[in-house]
Amino acid sequence: METVIDIQRLSKSFGSHEVLTDIHFSVNKGEVVCIIGSSGSGKSTLLRCVNLLEKPSGGKIIYNGENILDDKHDIHLYRRKLGMVFQQFNLFNNHNVLGNCVIGQMKVLKRSKEEAEQVALKYLKVVGMDRFVNAKPRQLSGGQKQRVAIARALSMEPDVLLFDEPTSALDPEMVGEVLKVMKELAGSGLTMLIVTHEMEFAKEVSDRVVFMDKGVIAEEGSPEQIFNHPTVDRTREFLKRTLQ
């Protein structure tokens, strides 16, 4: 199996406060990895370190066989290969739906406007938002905004798509429409790294589940193993609380 990202001994501190300690895990091509854990366990910080929105304090991030934390590597080139879907959508309010999915392609990938629009329309159709190309973000529901954000990330045609609690800012009735799109993407063979508090979703779509607790990976394994036969007390306690 081809490893796309390999995290080795990763740590992150803010001042004297260590948020991540000695993190080891990998993401393979075509794999869906879900990261679960309590608030404050370091899940989102880990994701932000993976795409270098936060600079790790130590360790290695091996991407396609090379440590991208070495000074000689082009961080911007690496980040182009990672799509990111945030909790709060982060859409450009002054652009319509199509514009939101086109601007990054033109600026970063240097695609022509025509090509970028073609690619954007393809992925807006995938997420069921192609009818809304002329709408501004303020005219959309939360679920629709998040689907546009997913289409925007897909339009950059990344090697890995990262999701940081993509349903946490949504009203309950809108969560399903976003999870449905993510399930379809997972089934299409896309490589995905997802921080989520949606346990049933993680159980259903993951190839592998990583459980974080207090800045460390306490346990990882298949959904069957983690959800049905956890071996670590902290995992059992967390699941008992969340699956009641």
C-alpha cells in the first residue's frame, strides 16, 4: 500500500504548553482515516500541523518519501497537494459560489478562467451545488456553504483532503446532507483525513480510526476494533460517554 503522508515523532507546543506529544501515524493512498477524541485532545491541532497552518515544534512529516519540514522543501508546493475543509466554511463573501471554487485554481494552479470554471462545475455537481453557481454565500444555508467548501477543496484536485470537524458549525438538520457527500467521496477512493465527533459516520466510512487523548494517540485500529473491542481504558471511557 502506498503511503502518502507519514507522521513521525510529531510534537507541538504553544509556549510551555505541549499540545501534541510524539505523534506517529500514516495515511495511505485511497484510505479514509478518522481522528476522534474529546475536545482539547489535540485533534484539530494535529490536522493544522499536517497542512502546516501550525508549524510543528518537532518531528517529521514525510510526504511522498521526503521530509517536508526540511528547510530545502517548498512548503507552498506541499500545501497545494492538501485540500482543507474548515469548521466555519471560510468562503469569500464577495464572490459567488462559482467564484469561490475558481479563484484558488487560477491563483495557485495558474489555470485559465475557462478551465477553472469547468473543473469547478464538475465538483459542484458532485456535491449537488451546481444549481447555485451564481448565489452568494449569504444566500446559502450552513449545509450548502459546507458543500461549496468541499467542492472548492476538490477543485484543487489534492492528493489528500483534510476535514476539521466539518459538521460542528451546522444545525442538526443540515449535518446529514454534508455527511452524505463525504460518504460518497469516501466511497470514490479519495484519500481523506477527517477530524470528527460524528461517531456513527466514523464507524461507517473509516478504514482506520485514530483515538487521541491529551495530545497523544492512545489507540488506533479498524472501526471494528476501536468501536467494538477497544483495548485502552481511555478509549472505552470516551466511547461510553459519546455513544450513550
